[in-house]
Amino acid sequence: MYIDLRSDTVTHPTPAMRKAMYEAEVGDDVYGEDPTINRLQELAAKLTGKEAALFVPTGTMGNAIAQLTHAGRGQAVIVGDQSHIYHYEAGGASTLGGSPMYVVPTHPDGMLDMDALRGAIADESDEHTAATALICLENSHNRCGGTVLSQEQVAAIATLAHTNGIAVHMDGARIFNAATALGIPVRDLVRDVDSVMFCLSKGLSAPVGSMLVGSREFIRRARRTRKLLGGGMRQAGVLAAAGIVALEEMVERLAEDHENCERLAYGLADLPMVSIQTDQVVTNILLFSLHNADGQEYNTNQIALFLNKAREHGVLLGPMGEKNIRAVTHHGIEAEHIDQALAGIQAALQEIAHLE
Ligand code: TLP
């Protein structure tokens, strides 16, 4: 059996979720008549302190709905150069919505560069530029290694945006991880943004689904955008039932994933050939890179070789960007699995060092 650290998306529904799914009361959600979906949406709105919520099939669709709803055709969306929205969502805002994406640098902690952000904001006055309608943030930040933006950092961006009449959307796929790491309620962390997408199907272990939250008026319009994208589901209460269990039972245990991730980070830091910034590891994601005895960093091909070796030793990891390897802890991964994973990674490293 593999120790699968490729992502927290690999988690399976818990027995409590399967039971809730089996027993779920359902109705046609396009008519707004699925009582289980309605309950999940109310719960999501309450937890995030927003007026309303919408159940959507995936995080990618949730982010696309937000961008298309906030920004009309020809209106610009500003995103970070390391963001999931920019790298891994097939350019949704631009390809589907006709919104140009303006890309600003991301700092190692996941924060957008404020000077670049100020420079990227455009208004209607110049006919050459697309006026900015939306700024997107990510918290926790995937490609930065699960780093967390504080409430103050979010507020700084939101103030700049709102002063300029621009909305803010947070890709909070792992917002409960971020809030857990900060030790504050999610609603405080998302207080200043206009909309948030968060995933039920990552660390929270539901099989499917994400939530989009915001004002009542925003969610009313987002429902139409969801329809446009083909995301209006019918008796999806069977899925929402697992989402309710995810929010009620799976949030508190995220701290365990963070402890295990830290344990992995310190174990990796002790291995020769591994470069890792342990102080950057604050949630359930870590990044590391590899170098040979001369200190030369491994390239993409060498990393692919290592990932295969690690697999042979029972550990599944994934590449992230050109030179990083990502590990993600999640439900089902216990401290003893971390120790086994470290042994497997060490063995894989020894074997590739011999190949050089
Ligand atoms: N991330 C996946 C991969 O796509 C990389 C993962 O394994 O981490 N926002 C963020 C920050 C994400 O990390 C992800 C998924 C999404 C959005 C998209 O969610 P889904 O997969 O539900 O479309």
C-alpha cells in the first residue's frame, strides 16, 4: 500500500459521510428544492459570516463562477503569478468570461506585491486599458507551500481594492487550514473579501464539492453563472450530505495534518540532498527541492526519476513547478506513516545518488 502524499484531494469519504449520503433527503436543486443542499449552503454562509452560499461541483468551477460574476466581458481580473487560478484552471476568466488576466508577483508567503498591485489597477479613464473589476487572493497558498495570509494582509489588499471600487475574491480552497494555522475563526479571516470559494473535497474529506459564499445579491447572480457553466445539479443532496459532515466533523482535526506536515518537514530537513524551508511549513502542504553532493539543484528530469524511486519505496509525491516536490498531509495519514514515508524517501534518495 502506498503512502499517498500527492494531495489532500485523495481523501475518501468517512463512514459518517457515507451514512449521511445514504440517508440524505433530496429534491431538485435547480428549483432550490433540495433540503440537504439548502442546509449545507446555510451552514457555509454561517461559518464564513456571509449572507449566502452556493454548492458547486469543484473548486475550479467555484473560482470561475466568481470571476465571471464579478467581472464582465472586457473587465480585468488581477491574479498572482503563483496562483492556482492562473496556473491550473485553464484560464477560466479569460477563456470563458472574456476577462483579461493581469498577473502580479507573489511573495514567498503567498502575499501579492502591493506596489505591483497598485500599478496593475486600471480604471475606465484610459481607453487603452481594460478596467479592473476583481482581485483574486489565495489562502492558504498552494504553490507557495501552504503558506497563510493573515487577516491584516487580506485587509490591506481589500482596502486597496475597495477604495478603487474593485471586488476581492478569495480562492480559499483550504481556508479552514489557513484559519486553523492562525487560530482564528474562518469568518474573521474572510471578513474583508467579497466572495470566497472553499473546497469540501480536500482536507475536509468529502468526495465532491466546493462552496462559493458572498452577499445575497452576488450569490443570486452566481446561480445564473453556475447554470451557464453546466453546474446546476439536481438531487445533489446526496453529495451535500457529505459536505455537511465535512464542515461539522472534519475541521477540528486539520491541526493533526499540520502537525504531521511539520514532522515530515523536520524529517526531510535532516536528509542530505534535501532543501526545505521548515519555517514556511505552517499548514498541510510542504515543498522541497533536491541537490546533488556538489550542491547542484535537481532539474525536472532528475526530479521525475526521484518521484519514480519514491513510488517504488511506497511513497507517492508530486512535482510542483519546475524544481519543487510537494507533499500534502491529510486524513488517513498518521505520524507513523510520516516516519515510513521518510524512510522510503531516504531509500529513494540513496538509490538516485548511486545512479549519478
Ligand atoms: N488543487 C489541486 C491541483 O489542481 C493542483 C491540488 O492537488 O492541490 N484552488 C486551489 C488553491 C487548489 O489547490 C485547487 C486544487 C483548486 C482551487 C481547484 O479545486 P478542484 O480540484 O476542486 O477543481
